[in-house]
Amino acid sequence: MSGGARVAGGGGADAGRDILQLMTGLFPICRSITGDGLRETLSILKRDIPLEIREVPSGTRVFDWTVPKEWNIRDAYVLDPRGKKVIDFRRSNLHVVSYSIPVRKTMPLAELKGHLHSLPDHPDWIPYRTSYYREDWGFCLRHTDLLALEGGDYEVVIDASLAEGSLTYGELVLEGRTKDEILISAHACHPSLANDNLSGVGLATLLAGELAKAPRAFSYRFLFIPGTIGAITWLARNEKTAQRIKSGLVLAGLGDPGHLTYKNSRRGDAPIDRAAAHVLGQVSPPGRIVGFSPYGYDERQYCSPGFNLPVGRISRTPFGEYPEYHTSADDLEFISAASLGDSFEKILRILDVLEQDGTFLNLNPKGEPQLGKRGLYSKAGTEEMALLWVLNLSDGGHSLLDIAERSGLRFDSIKKAAGKLAEAGLLAEKAAGGTGR
Amino acid sequence: MSGGARVAGGGGADAGRDILQLMTGLFPICRSITGDGLRETLSILKRDIPLEIREVPSGTRVFDWTVPKEWNIRDAYVLDPRGKKVIDFRRSNLHVVSYSIPVRKTMPLAELKGHLHSLPDHPDWIPYRTSYYREDWGFCLRHTDLLALEGGDYEVVIDASLAEGSLTYGELVLEGRTKDEILISAHACHPSLANDNLSGVGLATLLAGELAKAPRAFSYRFLFIPGTIGAITWLARNEKTAQRIKSGLVLAGLGDPGHLTYKNSRRGDAPIDRAAAHVLGQVSPPGRIVGFSPYGYDERQYCSPGFNLPVGRISRTPFGEYPEYHTSADDLEFISAASLGDSFEKILRILDVLEQDGTFLNLNPKGEPQLGKRGLYSKAGTEEMALLWVLNLSDGGHSLLDIAERSGLRFDSIKKAAGKLAEAGLLAEKAAGGTGR
Amino acid sequence: MSGGARVAGGGGADAGRDILQLMTGLFPICRSITGDGLRETLSILKRDIPLEIREVPSGTRVFDWTVPKEWNIRDAYVLDPRGKKVIDFRRSNLHVVSYSIPVRKTMPLAELKGHLHSLPDHPDWIPYRTSYYREDWGFCLRHTDLLALEGGDYEVVIDASLAEGSLTYGELVLEGRTKDEILISAHACHPSLANDNLSGVGLATLLAGELAKAPRAFSYRFLFIPGTIGAITWLARNEKTAQRIKSGLVLAGLGDPGHLTYKNSRRGDAPIDRAAAHVLGQVSPPGRIVGFSPYGYDERQYCSPGFNLPVGRISRTPFGEYPEYHTSADDLEFISAASLGDSFEKILRILDVLEQDGTFLNLNPKGEPQLGKRGLYSKAGTEEMALLWVLNLSDGGHSLLDIAERSGLRFDSIKKAAGKLAEAGLLAEKAAGGTGR
């Protein structure tokens, strides 16, 4: 009870601006699931939060997977028959298929075309493509540029290395009063894409800073990892630790103009699922709750049956529902400080429910206590109703979140009422531990 | 099984007229939560039913509360600067704030206004106000009359007493075949207000008379009490007895033109909740079922967590949903014998479900018995369906109410079918006790 | 697991034609709940499937019932005052009330009319009437023909016999790998009526032929019985065997133009109820699921409380919802090979769910296995989703049907995915037995 998470004032506007600023600095870096771009990204985050940087050698077995070779790229381009640079990695790191093997070759257009990716429906956008686990190479370009290519021999250069090295991820634990943990996980493996998922990386960083400011009921574990292989690697190295995770959120796509969407954990009724449903049900317009499915971001790994961790995912518009997803149109123009700030504030409110929940006992359970003589009687509807609901349901079998859900009142109103009643000696905490502890 | 509660014929029209007549006699009396008006009211009820009158001394501790001083009023008025009686208690007992302390004073209009209450939105209605637990005084008046008051000195007289005495309530127990009780509770503390709650007082009185006519499966306890403090006082003096209450109804607001509304007990699935939902679901137009909330009439006390009694509330239009509530417009014109009679009949039907419910065993459970050879086969849809449902579900795990709920047929059709089948030797009662015993 | 039921290709078109052809041969026969018409019908079915014909003597006690006398009819007619045959059994066997006692009598029209049945609302249709358990006689005729009858004496002849004999039914068991049984029951007691229930008789016959073609997980028991008394007789003679029935379907009314309707077993959540809901929920337009009620065909007997067998009923338009029901308009024109074939195919798919269901264990439950390196990764939405759902939910607590229900994917997609994963060594069967075993 009474941890230190605090709801950001002003709809999270300051936080939104700070997140956007952090993202702006990270945006140009060419990240992938391994390599120096990822390392540089984490080292920038480390300026703001005391991140531990982990390195896991290529070839390490992690459950059914193997940590891949490390990929680094210096330059890549395509010269047309006249020697003109028609594709240039330095203009956009999306131009190269991530994990492309080194290439230095001249070939006719026909052969080159087998390695080119474009979006006919969005001819001005560059797609984002990867080939992590199958050795291949390729370029992505605007469809209009593809159409403009003329016949002849092209010189193709990908100055990259794919070699033994390591997989890098960042980890930070904020100790709380208990060892029970809340996991915050963001994938940090995408190159110059803003919403997916620099928004999650940036928001998680600010969130860590915010939560560090005051004591916490829970311990918080932040992971900045490459998607899929990073989550699997962490789980493989932390099987026992993973059992401490009582709630978790995968953060992804938190800056676009859509409204918030929470995807349930595999359990569907875990504390995080209930807290998110409560908070998103109270905001206007209400957020959307979608059922678990074994597709998506790293919740796929956390919610695999051998772990079945209570980890949900929070996004604004879910990936696949906006055309900018995985294209050059997912840039810093696509997102806004306002959306980031709103996401930040709502996520804090969800965590606040977990932090602040508790179960109380009405010390005067027979009939109502006389609120008037204690100065607690008020005509103000919601405030009095919150007092009456807390008294009526504080029989040891209902937590504050239970009471908020049944009454239809906001968790913070219920929490405030409980505080007043406890102060008046009418309520006592039943036992340590609220939702999810 | 087979108690004596009986559904009133003719839609309760006779009962409605009788209730209205009783209310008409009680209407002029100035009641409060203590005092002679309440005593006189109970003594009038005692002409019809053998009520026990209880007196609980002022100062008695009842859980978190103390029985207040007794309040009695003889007269009250306000004289304007010209000596004209501009407010006169003898014209309407709503004019004085209930529990006003004695006053005899002259004061300028400006000072007087701090003690005047009116309804700007309903300028011709006198509001009803109380000040039970904070010593104060005041007058209520039509807003039009308030606006007509001219400057100058006013003589204010409240000839009342607030002194040691007692709190009065009426109690009646009709013994049944078991000590399991059904509680019928009506608050009797309001002055000249008809729907809230002379309708409840009047209906409960006629109901006691009706139930007394025949043997009962349950014992019935009727309480005519001042709101809140009366319920708390009864509970404090009857903690052990309260445990016998297996079902209960708070009666309030049963004469207005709206349709019936049942408010669930805190448990939400108690026998009374199911019986009320069944009966109100079968009438046309169907009644409304609303969830429990810790606000309202004395169900607040009965459903406090230390008791959690299975007590619901039955009203027509819930208080707060009709503007006449707690004003002089809640008079004998606002209510009707038809509404009172309809409420009476439906309440009897709800109690009838509790009285008549039971669990039976199909004595020929393998295949259907041959109804034709017993003269039970009929082409009439509902009647045959009731027979088939009772046979099919009388496996010892379903009561008649369960069968009514699942089949969508009326409880009385199911009960009648069970009677016929028992007569034909096809059904036997499993064990004593139906819903709620 | 992996029984032999197989979904018919081509929407069951061939099966539909075969069923219609069989029905066409059976249509003219005058069946009743006993007698030679029923015997002849069963002997024709025996040409296609190795049916056992059972004979149960008249007078045999079967639970609350007694096997009735056997009824046979040779001829029946009515001659008008001029000697003209105005009703002739040889033109339609519906003209005689089934189980009419022998009559040879002359009577005035007024007396005759007490024995005549017609349909004023459908004046050109002959109704179907019976009098099995009350000795009586009667004729059914077109209402237009009834109105044309002139005054005078009529000669009435019913050349029938009602005498000691036996009740006949057909039974076939297809042994499966287990003794757990699926019951397929069709009533075969109606004279020249096509949808009710030659459609059920014909479909059950083809179904037996189809299921016999390959090994089965379950044993299948087919019953071709007179309605009500036949089911009761079988249950009375097979009380112990009945306990082996893990799922069952009453087949009736499967050839009309309506869509499929499944009526739940009394249990409501039996494997057959879930399998039918799943299959009918996936077809377009979706079939209808209706709740159990103790009225209808022989599910009344199988679902009586002393047996409570998990037996549902499958029909197209339920009886009573089409005016042709139990009239001469329920003829071979009313039904179609297309409807019969569609019913056949969907019923096979429902049985296929029961046959093919099973519970598997993900052998790589921590994180996802790497599908790509096993060639299982595909971009095709449904196929990949099926793989991911099977992996995610194969924790030993979910059967394939559970997974199909939760994922919203078709059972056969889920089954196919499980097969692929098992082949790749990623999945193992947990234990023998799926839904309903």
C-alpha cells in the first residue's frame, strides 16, 4: 500500500515533450537486433537512467534459438549505369534490408530487382524489411524511384559485417519495498522508425526516471531489448527471476494520433489486465481493450505457456491498423508530444492502481458509522458515494480496485475515500499487499 | 413448502383502496424520528395489526450512534413586520425543519433568510428538510412566498422541545412453521409526505393483515421504524435475531404512477433477489432490477458488511428520480389506490415464490412417464410445457424457482404443475425447505 | 485421436442425391410405431447397412410404458351416399388416422364428421393424425373435400388389425477404438412424410455407410426407432449400455430449405453441444443454436433426468416453424438433395470434431520455438495464427476444440496446425482422448 507512483499532472504534457526530445536524438541511428546502433542507443538512454548494458555472445543457445551473429553496417548504395547513386543508405537507413550480408557486385537491373522492395500502394514511402535468420541482402526504396530505374548494369555495395559478436540489451531495476516486480519492456531494435518503437523506448526511459523519484511498493524491471530474440534471451537467462514478475507491460506505438489500446495478457484477468481496463474505461474517450492473441510484440514470449507471465501490451493504434507502420512514414512527424504525454499519464495511472491498491477492514461494520459527527458527511455525490462504497465493501474480501470496479467510481476517488476513513479511524489495512502481490 | 401466502385477486384493487384509506388518516400527523407524531402513527396501525411498541431511551448507544433526544413540536410560525403570519406550521408541517430547536425571536429579514429553504425550480412546492444531528432551526416555504417577503423585522416562533425521552418503533412477528424469517421494513419518520413513506407504512400494515390470515412457511417480522437510526437501533438490540432473517424487503415509495423497481441486496443472488427478478420479469411491463448500492433507505443498514442480510428494496419510481420527492407535492394526490394495489399484489407474489418454493424428485426419471394414461396430457402449450419442465428438472438439484427461471414460465404455472404431478404420484418432495431456507 | 471420420467433399452433393434416392423408395410405405410398414422400411435400409432388426413383444413393460399392440392396415375408404369413394387410403396413407381400430359401418354425415380431420387454413393439404394410446378411428382429408361432402349415409371401412404382435426397431453398432459411443437416432414411424422424418432415416443410413469406411475413435450406435415408445424401449433394454454414450444426435427434418438448427442437450455444454456450436458458428450463414427444452423428438427421452445423456438434436427448420409439418405438403417436393447433402456434410464435420479432438503439449513451451528454421514460418495469416495459437495454448489444459473456440479459427485449421507441429517434433499428444472421451 501507499507506494510512491504519482500521476503526472497536466495530462503529461511535460513528459510528452521530454520523450519527443529524447526520441529526436535517437531517431537517426541505424539500429538492428544486434550491433553498434543498438549499443549507441542504450548508451544515450544511460545518460538519463542508470541502465545496465548486457552483452550476450553470438552462438549462445537461448531455449530453441541461438543468439545470431552481430551485424554492423557502414555504408550501402546502388549506382545506376551512369554512376548516379540511386539508392543511398546515408539518406535513410531504411534503404537497406536489416541484416543484409556484405555485397559488392555489378549486375543487370533484372537481377537487382529481385533484391528490391517497394510499396506500390504508397509509392512515396520506403518500406522497412529485415532478414535476420536467413542470409540475404536487399534494398528498400520508394516505388516511384523503382519505376524510374532504367535498364543496364548497376553497381551494388553493402559495406556491412555479419560476424561473431554479441547481442546487446539494457536492463534497469528500481527496487521497491517488495521483490515482487512489474516488468516494463520496450523493443529497441528498429532503425529510423518513430512510433514503432522509439516511442516505447522514450516513454519507458522517462517512466523509469519518474518512478525513481519516490519509494515504490513494487520493484520495477525495465528492459530495452531487441524484439523476439531479446525477450527470449532475457527469459532464458532469468528463468527464476521471471517468476517474480507480478505484472508487466510491453510498450509499443505510443505516439500516434489514435486512442489507447490495451491488449490483455494470456491470463485475461491478471491485476494488470484489471487495472488497465479500469483506467482505460474511465478516460474519455474510453480506451480499447482487446483479447490476448499469440501474435504481436514481445508479449508473445512473456506469455508463452512455459512462463504465462501476466504481461499485457499497451499501444495507441495497434500495429497493422495504420498504414505508416514499418515504413518511412513512421517518422517524427507522425507522432506528437501530446500523444506521448497522454500515453505517459495513463500508463502512470495504471501503475498507480497496482501501487496503491490494498484491502481494508471496516472497523465499524455493523450499520453505517455516523459520518456526520466526524465531519465526513458531504452532500457532494461522488465523494460521499466513495465513502459509502468503501465502508460497505471493506469486509476483507474486496480490494480498493474491486470496490472501484463494482461502484463504477474512479480508483483514485476510492483510494482517497479510504484514506479519509483510515484517518478517521474507521478503516484499517487488512494485510500488506494489494492487487497482484 | 406450501405455506399460506396467497396472491391477492383482482390485481390488489381492494388492498389498494384500504391502504389509501389508512394513509389518508395518517397523512396530517407531524412525524419525525422521535416524538409523539411517530407514537400516534404506530398506535393507529395497532388498530389493524397487533404491533408491539418499543421505546428506547435517549442516550442509548447503538453501535456507532446514540439515540437522540426526543423532539416534539406544538406550534411554529413567522410573523411579518405587519404582524401577518407568513409561515404557519398549522397549515403544513413541512414548514418547519424537522428537529428545529425552540426559537422565539425577532430578527430582520436578512437574518431570517439564512434559515429559510425553498425550491426555485418548483416555486409552489414546500421542501422537506431535517436537521437531526446538528442543532439548528429553520423554515421551509414556497419560493413564491419567499420572494414576496418585504424588508423589516420578523417574529419567529418555534414552540418545540428537544429533550431526554425515547425513540419509538413498532414491531410485529407472525410466527411461521420455521423460525427462518422474512423481514418487512418501512420507515415511518416522515411528516406529511405520501409516497415517501406512508405508502410503505400503509402497505406493510395491510400485508401483515393479509399474511396473518393463513399459516406460513416462514416467520415474518415487520418493522415500522424511523429511518437510519431506527434500523441501527433494531440491529443493535437484535444482533442474534437478525441472523434468522433469510430474506427481506425494505418498502418505500409504492404509490406513485411509475412501474416497480427492485434493488438487489448486497449479495445480489439471494433468494429474495431471484424471486423479485422472476416476478418482475414476468409482469407487463416488466419491472426494473437495479444493482445494490450503499445509498438509499434502510437497506444501507441491513446490508452493512457486519450483517450483510439478504434484504432488497422495492419501490415504484426510485427516490431522486421524481421531482415531487421530499416536497409538499408528494401528497395524497400524487399516489393512487391502483398503484398501491399493484405494488401490494406483486409483493405478495414475490413472497409467494419464497413461501411456495421447494425441490422435488421425479419418481419416474427414466424416460418420460406416460402422461396420457393419467389424464395429464394436454395440448395446451404452457400447461404441458410446465409438466414436462418439472419432470425433466426434478432431479433433486433444481428447485421450482430454478425450473421457472430456466423454462421462462411463471412460477405459479410451475408450482401448479408440480402439484398435479405430486397428486399423480409422479413427484415427491425431496426435503423440507425451498428457496432461502 | 485421429479417428477416421472424414468430411465429405463437394458439400455433400453426392450424399444428398443418394439420400434422396433412398427416401424416394421409402416414401410410399405406410409406417406407424409398429407393424409391417416399419418392418419393410428397416429391411430396405438393411440392403445398405448391416442393421440388426429387433422385435419387442406387445405388452412388454418399458419403464412407465407398455409396448402397444401391433397395428397393421390393408385398406380404408369412405363411400358417399352415391357409392363414390370420397376418401381412399390407397391414394394417400395420411387419409387414415394412424392406429385407427377396424371399422365397417354406415353412418350419417353428421356422425362421420366427428371422425374427420382437415386443415381449414391449408384447405388442399391432408393433415397427419395419430391415436396410439387411445382406441379411436378417424380419417384425414383436404378441407375442400370435406366441404364438398353432401348429406346422407356414408359407408366407412377401415380394414386394419390391432393385435398382439411386436414393436420393431433397427440397430447398428460400428465398433471404434474405444467402447465410448456416439448415438445417432432417427425416428422411423411416420407414413408418407418426407422431411419428418424420412430425411433423418435416409441421412442416418448414408452416415452409417460413410463412417463404416474407415477406422473410428468412437463406436457409433445407430437407432431407427418409432418415436417416444421406441426410444423408451431401447433405453429400458439397454440401461447399462446407455452409459457408454458420450455424445449423441437425434436426426430429424434435414431436407427442407431452411438453415441448420442445433438444439442443445440438457447439459448444454456437453462435447456434442460445443462441437455443434463450433461448426455451425463457422458456416455461412451460421446455423442456429437453441437451448434445451423437454419438448421435441426423442431427445426428450435420452435427456430425461434418469439418463441425462449428452444428446442434442439437429434439424434444419425446427418442427412447428414450417406449415408443411405433419401434412401431406411434407412430401418429396418439399425437400431437396442440396439441403440433405448440406446437412450430411455439416453433421460429418461435427462428428469430425469429436473424432479428431485431442490435447497436446507444447514441447518447447518457454518462448516461441523458432518456426523459420523448421520451414513452418509463413506469412499467410490464418495458417501462421493457427500454429501460434496451438503452441500458445497447448499447455495440457486446452484441447484442440478449446483452442479453436478461443482463437475463432476453424477446428480443421487448428487440427492441421497441430499435425504440422507434431511432425516437427514441437508437439506431443498429452494423453489418449479428446472431447467427450
